[in-house]
Amino acid sequence: MWDRIGPLMPADPVRGRRWADHRRTLEAVAWKYRTGSPWRDLPEGLGSFQTAHKRLLRWAMDGTWERILAAVLAAAEGADEIGWTVSVDSTVCRAHQHAAGARKRGLPGQAEPGDHALGRSRGGLSTKVHLASDNHARPLALRVTAGQAGDAPAFEMIMAAIRVPRSGPGRPRTRPDAVLADRAYSSRAIRSHLRRRGIRAVIPQPSDQVGHRLRRGSAGGRPPTFDAASYKQRNAVERCIARLKQWRGLAMRTDKLALAYQAALHLAAILIWARR
């Protein structure tokens, strides 16, 4: 895995101190989120916890984690290993009390939402992870919102995040062959969005939409096409979520900043793809 990831890590700065060992730092961040342990419990053999934490945030702010993930995806696309029947879904992750208390305005000039992607409901604080996976249960795109946010409003955001560079010349690939999603994504806006982009939609209709169309008679139009056989592949996104939640620090969020939590999700995705 390191043979694939090592060459993608940032080079040492021209001036100033050299980076600490990238491999040890990466293992430190992975250990923290795999075990769900506090930063201060980092084993001595993995270096300083301040170094690992600062590196996580620094590379989140300058987009390093996303660039590494894009490079790993490009290598997989060059080897024709990505399954472009994409499944979209979301999962709610409980937030620990340590995740609360960050400044309300977030980080100035950075992609940190004002609410830090934390929502409060009867169950307490939570964050929702929206993701798209290929048909081999590997993540292609990940985004976080507050836990009470709906699935359908985030659909176009997660589709826009699918961007796989080509190994050779040409624009990045952004259009799957088909998109599989559950009834929460059955809306006219989503179906129109996929139709405009030439993407086949495999989304079942909920019973209330079916009843409303039947009550309108001929004015209700024809029912949308639905391929029940293809829909069976939607379990890929459920298996992808299960893979991510094997990381205890992702299954329960302890980060105050959504930027740090999303960076950890990207790291988990990088390691999943590097393990292919």
C-alpha cells in the first residue's frame, strides 16, 4: 500500500524544516481513527500527536487529501478497475460531546461550514456522511452535512464531487453509467438532473408518489422506468458504509471541525483504494 501512496505525498518544503516521516505520520492518523482513541493516547512509536494532528488539518485545508484520493482513483481508472454503476446513499454518525464547542463562525477563508456539520435532534449531536460508491463497494466521493439534513438536497452535491482524472489526456470522468439510489432520492428534480446528463436512473418510487400519479389518471404521466435486477446492486453502497464504519473514529465523530472529520474519511477512502 505504501508503494502506491508514498510517491503521492507532498515533497519537502524548499525552505524551513523538513517534513517529519510521512509514513509514520500517516500511520499515526490512521491508528487514531481506526481505534477511536484520543490524540494524546497516540503510541510513542508513532511520533508526536501534535505533529499528526497539525498535519491532518494542514493537508485538509490545502486539499492534499483530496488530491491523493484523486491520484489513487486515476490509477484505478487507468487499470479499468472502477465499476461505473454508482450507488448513492448517506449514513448518520453520532457525535461525541467532545465534537461540540468549536467557534460558530468556523475557519475564516476555509471550507468549514458555520455549523461544523453538526446537527441536534432527539438522539443528540450527529453528522451525516453522503457518499457515492462504485459497484465494488469503494468510495468515489464523500461529503458531510449536519445530521438532520435530508438526502435528496445533497444529491447534486455528491454527484458533483465525482471527478476521476484520466491516466492519459482528457477531462476527468464525472458521469457514471447508472446511478442506483433508494426511495429517499425519488424526486422529479433528481430524475431530471440525471436525464440531462445522460445517466440512467435506477430509483424506485415510494408508494405515495405512485398513488398521487394514479389519482391524476392520464395527467399523471407514465411511471418512470425501474430496473429491479440492476437495483439489487445497490447493496454496494451499504457495504461501503460498513467498511468506513469499521473505523471507530469515523463511526462516532469526535472532531470539532468538519474539515478534520472529512479529511479522515478521505484517508480511509485512500487506504481502501490502495488495498485493491
